[in-house]
Amino acid sequence: MVAAPQTPVNHCHGRACGIFWVSLQPEAEPLKSLLPFLLVVLLLPSWWEDSVALAADAIVTEVPMTSRSDEAEQAALETALVQALESLTRNDRIGQTPVAGKLKQSLRDYLLEYEISENAASEEEGDAGWLLHARFDRAALEQALRQAKGGKTPLVRDEVLFWLVYGYGDKPGKVLGRLGSEKLVGRVEKAAAAVGINAILPLYDLEDRKQVSAGDIEMGYVDGIEKATGRYHVGQYLTGTMRYRDEFWHVQLEQYGVVTIGESKNAVRALTMALNQLRQDTREISTQAAPDAPIRIAVARVKSWHDYQRLSRYLERMPGVRGVKPAGNAGDMALFDIELAESVNAWLGTLRDDGMLVEATALPVGEGIAHHFYLVESGPERR
């Protein structure tokens, strides 16, 4: 019997492709009909593995577009990024946060690919005529999200309380309070925001004046400053002076024993220079140490056992939390003692971003309660 010619069959498995030769004898003719089925069986594990890998490594989004202009494309990419962030964080409000705005500026750094196609259903259903399909690198986006929210840079992660003395020429300096010079307050806030800091200024009312004077700040007497700082529930503070002399603003700042200076004819520029240098010089100093003792929180509107379980899981799985211990409940209010691995304000910042809990303005009656929240009924649950 003469052997039949050999027929090549292409087969790919994963990323490696090879060519397999199947000897087809005349008596094996019935098997030819089974070849497509056999190929599907052979290829199915490879296709499944690759599909699972893509699903795990990428976040897929789809955004309608009304036109093919460059402006519409950029707007659609930014919307796609917000969708990816919502998927990553399970927070449908993250698009309204400064973090999302910061990430939009570099969205192509974590964009794997995108394409624009016609929307087949647009004419029938009145939808937009185009669809943008985008895939984002999950790991890169997670890293960018961590960095945008502060990463490990100590100075920029939390709110910072500014104890500043300002003066003109050789006149005695004054402590800058939030209700003081409106122009100077605005300059401080603008300079701080430029380097990623949320500047908090003291009220400098009668209570503060008992603890802190301009001379204390200038001479570096910190005992009273630390006592006065406690009432603001801010994880860190800095001290400094701002003095306008000979047409220049002279700024000197100090934090954790590190001193930096900035000089410019522009107050915001002088402050920004000093703050930038301070951030670099204090980079290795950890300000994210856990508090000496757990903090107790009260959460209201916990109406069922399901709510309680959802809340407990959320708190336990939060980044920056070392431990959660139930501390009691009464009615629809639950108490928890939270042990943190970071500062209180960093943790509070995560709470605000997630939208699971809303901080109440007044504390409930109870000894040792540091923060009071309301449970949001449809808030995201960490997994």
C-alpha cells in the first residue's frame, strides 16, 4: 500500500507554536472528520490559560464616543481610566478625587492598548457612534495609585499642621493662624499644595496662646507646641518663620530636627523651595509609626448582622490596619478598637477615598471614642 502524503496541521500552545505532521492513511479517512474537534480540544487549555492570565493582568474598559476628534479620544481615555480605578478600588466616587486627577496626567504609563470601533447599535438605539476599548495594566495602575496617594514619602502623605511666625523688616513676628492674614494663609496653602501637602493652620485662639508664643516657635521650644498640636488630631507638624526683608521673603522651616531654607521675592516660591527640600531631607525619617495604643471608633447605622459582618471585614482588610477588636455595641452603633500600622490621618484619608464610612461632626457619648462614623448602606466592600 502506498502511503498517503502527509498533511501539516498548525497548532499553538501558549506562546510557543509548532507544526505537527499527521500521517493520514486511507483507512484512517474517518478520523479526518474528527480533526477540527481534536484541535479544539488541544487548543482549549492554552486558550483558557491565556484568557485567565489576561483577565488577571489587565482591566478592560469600554467607553462610548460621539466623535473621532483628538479631544473626544482623550476624554474617553480619561473616562476609561476612571472606570479602571473604580474596578480596582470598588469605589464609584474615586473619579471625583484629586488622586484620579493626578493619575489622568500620566494615564498612558499604565495603558496597555486601546482601539476605537464603530458602535453597531448606535443607529438603532441612539447611542454614540463610536466605542473606545482600552486595557490597563493592573499592577502598574495599583502601583501608580499607591504613589499618588502618598506612597512612602513621609511629608506628603498626611495633613501637616504649620506653626509659622511671619514678620516684616525688623518688626516683632506674629503667629500665623487660619483667621489671620488671609493673603498669607492663601500663600502657605498654595505652596503646600504644590508639593502635595494639605496645610492645616492653627486657630491660634486663647487656648493656643496659652501654650505657644511666637518666641517659642522661633527658639524651637516644642513642649507647648506639641501640647497645642494635640487638639487638632493631625499626625505631624512643622515649625518655621517667614520674614519679608529687603524685597525678599526669607523662609526657614524645621521638622524632626531638619532645617531648610528658601529665599525669593515671591512668598509662594520661597515656601515651595523650603518645603521641597524638607521633603527630600526627611525622606528617610518614618512618620508613619503606629500610635502607642489602639484608637476606638464608633460606627452608627449598623442595622443588621449582615451590616456588622460587612463592616468588620472592611476594617480588617484595610491597608494600614494591624488589628481590629470589637469593643461593644448599643442599638445600631458598633464600637471597634483599631490598631494601625500607619498614622491616623493616613488611615482617615483612605476612609474618605473609599466612601464606606462618613465621619460625623460630633462624638457620641462614650469614654475613649476618638472618631465617630456613619456606615454607608451601599459603600464598597474590600475583598
